[in-house]
Amino acid sequence: MLFSVTMDLLFKERGDQGGEFKTMHITYHTIDLKLKHPFRISRSVSETRKNVIVEIDGGIGEAAPSPYYGDNAETVIECLEKVKDQIGDDPFQIETVLSNLNDKISGNYPAKAAIDMALYDLIGKRLNIPVHKLFGLDGKKQLVTSFTIGIDTPDKMKEKTREAKDFLVYKVKVGVENDIEMVKAVREVTDAKIRVDANAGWKDAEEALTKIDQLKKYKIEFVEQPIDPNDKEGLLKIKRESEIPIFIDEHLMTSKDIPGFVGLCDGINIKLAKCGGIREALRMIHVARAHGLQVMIGCMIESSVGIAAAAQLGSLADYLDLDSNLLISNDPYEGMTVKGGMIYLSDKPGLGIIPKNM
């Protein structure tokens, strides 16, 4: 019965029995996301972020460019303009579509991620199932996400932690001079798990190991990106001597980069906007597992569109850091449910996201 219903839906989309899909086209618009608090990490501070929403025949995706990687809304739009009429007529040929896209354009991962998300959303809607079911994943599995506490004064960080008191895990940004004091402040107001992310802010392995030793008393779950990712010798030293697990994020973009960090860390942070979307993220998960690495799925500053897309693969990860839609005050979309620090996947077709007030 399910197969029959699915085929009926496909035939309706094609317009006749066995006909071809209509040529797909990309449309897009920018959104200005406003952060509830200035979001400071070791190298920058943000109050707003301009993202690009992409639609493909009713499927929706989000490009979340990061200046750190040389991307912005303009580079995303430039990429979309180059390929908007060249993505074929069949979303179910997603492997071919995305491979052709990679052949035509290097980099531009946020734009590619938005196209990837939109195609998966479209496929899910045509089949009338959530995207996670396309991969045979359990949509009912408990998905715990951390809540990020950006760099601030210790008192302000206490306040931010209290505001998010229902979360089970906090990710504290570090990598500055008084970061031990900041972590201490967060620990004073919560018994929840704490992870720290230096965003490569510690200058070398010696400083990182000193800081990690000082952090042990605050029961840190793991340390993300302690130093410059190009300092492979330093990372090796930290991995060998640290009693706390080490995760890598910066400059680990796609599955091809993973072998270069084997032996230098315990796990990796995968972000759709950094790797090019759901398809490549799934590939990264498998490559990481093959190398005995743990997996965290994280995010840039994104609306519920990007977060919902990443959460579709949530059951395959060891850790989730999918909270940026909660850090902004003007999320234009809804459908993501987060309660008590838990993400609940929608059972609606595709990504399960719709514009607010629709």
C-alpha cells in the first residue's frame, strides 16, 4: 500500500504516467538573523548574521556562510547564480546533481549545503516522509543538544547559563586570557555537563595542556579545537598528554580531510555549512567511524531550517551542538521542537520546517 501511494505521488509530480520531471529551478532570498546576545568566540564577535534561504520547487535549504572560511551572502548568491538553471529535472538523482555541482564549482560549501538541504526536503515532501526516514534512521531516538555560552564576563556567563537552565549540556567558549574563571563561573550555577571550545584560541600545545589541566576540576566532557589546526605536532602532543578527549572542528571540512587528523584527536565536529550538506555529512560520519573517531554534529549561526537539516542525522552522532536557532531572536521558521535540552524531530514530510505565520 505504501509503495502504491508513493508511486501515485511521483506520477502526480511528473504530470503524467511515466513522464519526466519538470526542470528544477533555484530561487533564493537573504535573511538577517539577530542574536539575543553578542556571540563572542576567541577570534570574533557577532551580533547579526546574513544567511541565504534557497528554495527548489518547494524544497527549502539554508546557506550559513562563515567569514572565517571566506564565505558571505554575496559568495553564496554568486554560486547560486552560476548553477540555478543547471540542476536537472529529477531531485531523486541527488548524487549526480551534487557531484556535478562539485565538478563545476570548488569550495562554496554553504551554497552547496543549501542546495543539498532543499533537494532532500523536496524528496521527502514528494514521498511524504521525513528526511531521516530516507536513511532508515530512528526519528524517536533521544537527541540531546548542548547550549552554547559565548565568551563574556563571568557574571554575564552565569546569567546566560541560568537563562538556559533546562539544558543538560553546556558548550562554553574559551580561548581567551580569563577563560578558566569563565568556566568556573558556569560550573558554579549548574551541575550539567560542560564542554569547552577554544576555537584555536590557545597559542600552542603547552598553553593548551596547562589550560586543560586547570579545567579538569570542573569536570569537562571534552575540549574542542584547542589550537591552530595546522599545528599537527602540537595536536599530537595534546592528544598524547591530555586526560580529556580532544575534538577537531576548524579546517576539517569534508570526508577527504579526516585521514589527516587521525591520531591527533578523539572526535570531529561535522557542520553541514562547512562540508556541503547532508550527503557529505553522512559520508563524513562513515569515514570517521572507519577511523575509530567519535562524531559531533554542530552548526554555524543558522535558523531552524539549517538546524532541522542537521538534526536529521542526529541519531548517528555521539554528540550534538545544534542550538543556534535558540540563540537568535528572529527565527523566521518553525517546526523544530527543543524541550529540556532535547531535540524532537518532526514527523512531517521533508525537513518539517515551514515559515512562521504560514
